Amino acid sequence: DFSVRLQVKGEDELAQLGKAIQTLAADLEYLKKERNEFLASISHELRTPLTYVKGYADIARRPNIAEEERANYLSIIYEEAERMQKLVKDLFELAKMDRHSFQIEKEPTPLCLFLKKIYEKMAPAFQAKQMVLIYRCEENVTVYIDRQRFEQVMTNLLDNALKYSHECSTVSMHVKREKKNVIIMISDEGIGIPEADLPHIFERFHRVDKSRSRIGGGTGLGLAIVKEIVEAHGGSISATSQFGKGTTMLITLPRG
Ligand code: ADP
């Protein structure tokens, strides 16, 4: 992209070259800023669980503490360690994607059957929150997908629908066939996403409500990973939402 812009010909070559270098410098500045922000986010995300681990470990090691209390602190330490593990795993995955050393192995897959299995795996988690998960697939179209990766996509989106919904609400997973594409829609009746946040939710570490996401065990990287995987399949993902009413995630995949 940069090299294309630097190939200037014609009368005002020097002026154009100057402009191109300015643009390049601005781009580099932007990348540097982005990188700094990303590193700052990682430090922040790790600092919080580390503070908990250190603080609670310090109390738990005191000799005169009640056993019950100690057990409680140890389970907090365990949860925070789990969160850090998930964060490191997600970061590693994104780093692999950035280096383009992430391989997807596509296999022809009957989509309805594939999603039905995921639906069956996830349904109990919805029942546990007195929620209903509805699944509708019109026609068993074949798609070329990396099954493991695609399951990760679906699980992530359904997890979010579960996490950001109220008890007793409904989530639906609906598959539609179009001429060239297949559309997978996941709709919830949950808390929704404010309009200002909507364009950013697929960015790394973007979260509408950091404290709520922390309670739900989120890393803020889930949707960034989902987007990378869907795009690696030649597809796209978008979201529509009404704040306070619900959210719909829409995946478009090319048909096999
Ligand atoms: P997290 O780990 O925080 O859930 P994600 O990358 O999966 O991170 O999602 C980014 C943010 O987008 C979330 O923190 C949340 O604010 C918002 N979000 C994602 N899915 C939904 C949904 N179904 N309903 C409401 N908000 C959502």
C-alpha cells in the first residue's frame, strides 16, 4: 500500500513525493500510537487480576485465618489465574493471526447439522439461566469451514448472547440461504449495545462496560478473534443492536 503511493510520476514529482512521505509518516505515527495503546491495554488487563492474586494470596497465607475464609480467597485466586490464562491464550491466537501463521483447514460441512450439534451443546447453559435457545435452519446447505475454528466463532457469539442477556429471555440462531451466501443470525433480547460503541465492538479490548464484562469473565478479545476467523473463511460479520432491547450478530459466508 505504501509502495504504491510512493510511485509518483509527472511534473510535480517532488511535491507529490513530499506529500507521499508526509502521508507515510502520518501512517507510521498512527501505527505507533495503535501499538502503544494495545500494549497499554494488555498491561492494564493483566494488572487487575495480578493485583487480586497478590492481595488475596497475602491474606490467605496468614496463619490465623479461618479455613472457610481461606478457601474463599483461594477460589478467587484460581478464577483470576484462569482469567489471565484465557487472556494469554487469546493474545497468542491474535498474534498468530497477525503473523498470518494461522492456518485454517476447510472441510465441506453440512451447516444445519454442524450448528445443531453446537446448539445441543449450548442449550443447557441457556436453560440454567431460564433462557430459551431457538434454532432454525431452513436448508442443509454445504459450506467450506474449519470446523474447530467455526465452532469457536459460534460458541463465542452464543456465550455473549447468554452473558449479555437477562434471565428468561430468548436467543435465536437462524440460518438462511441466499443465492451466493449463507447467512447465520444470532439474535438476543439482552442489554444491547449503545450506538456509539457499535462500530468498535470488533476491535481488540473494546468493551461497553468493563466492570460487567469482568464479572462475566470476558477478555474483550473474543469478537476480534471471531472477526479474524470469519474473514479467513472469506466471510464477514456485522452487528445491529438497540440499546436496552437486544443485539443481532450476522455472519455472511460464501456457499460451497
Ligand atoms: P468480552 O470478553 O468483553 O465479552 P467481546 O470481544 O466478546 O469481549 O465483546 C466486546 C464487547 O461487545 C463486550 O464487552 C460487550 O460490551 C459487547 N457485546 C458483545 N456481544 C454482545 C451482546 N450480544 N449483547 C450486548 N453487548 C455485547
